[in-house]
Amino acid sequence: MGIIILNISPAIVNILVFDEITKLRGRDLLFNPFFKAPQITMSFVTYTTVFNVPNGIVNFKFRISNPLNETMHESNINCVEVNENSFSNILIWNNVHFTMAGEHTITFYLATQTGFEPTGSTVIIVENDQNNKG
């Protein structure tokens, strides 16, 4: 069993969304950050850093919700060993169907005694197809 976080309010979560991972001189690099997208099916990458969490084993997961707060996708429960009270995570999201215009939320959840609690989020603004035409 991992460490159970009793008070998660001080956790600091930063989620960035990127178009893809690319290689440059043998190194993997995150490429093309964005926060707006058209109404399409797309794949993308999230890079998340979490600070001010206890050292030890921590469980977490992600959820993508549409503008009606309906769950579109949820990741598996992930586990990481935290050192120096922080960790980072890269997650590749494949074939996410953005069929509705509006703010889609990517929420990061940390495990607590009562389940998973949201501790950070970001949005992808999906624009109506008509707004994308010149």
C-alpha cells in the first residue's frame, strides 16, 4: 500500500499539454504546447509536475471531462516513488474524441484516505468548426 495523503491542499500541480514528442539529437523533446483545438479526434501528450507531496509511494490518475463535466477518458491508477517531495509524469493520450465545443478539463487526482481527490487541472478549449474557417 502506498502513502496515504491526509491533507492534499498544499500540493502544487502544473499540467502542460503538447502536440507530440519528437526526437532531436537523440533526445526526446515535448513539441508544440497548446490549449486550443478543433473538433477532431486527436492524440496529445501531457507533462505534469507535482510539488509539495510526501516522499514515498504515491498513487494518482487523470481524467478528461467535456464541457458538461461528463468523463470522456480516465487513465489507469499510476504509482510513483516520490523523492525530494516532487515528481513528474508524461502521459500520451491516444484517440481522444473532441466532438463538443467548449472547455474540456484534464484533472489530476491524488490518492487519499477517502479515494482520489482533484489537486490540479488544465483545460483544452475546443473551438466550434465554424470558428476555424477563414
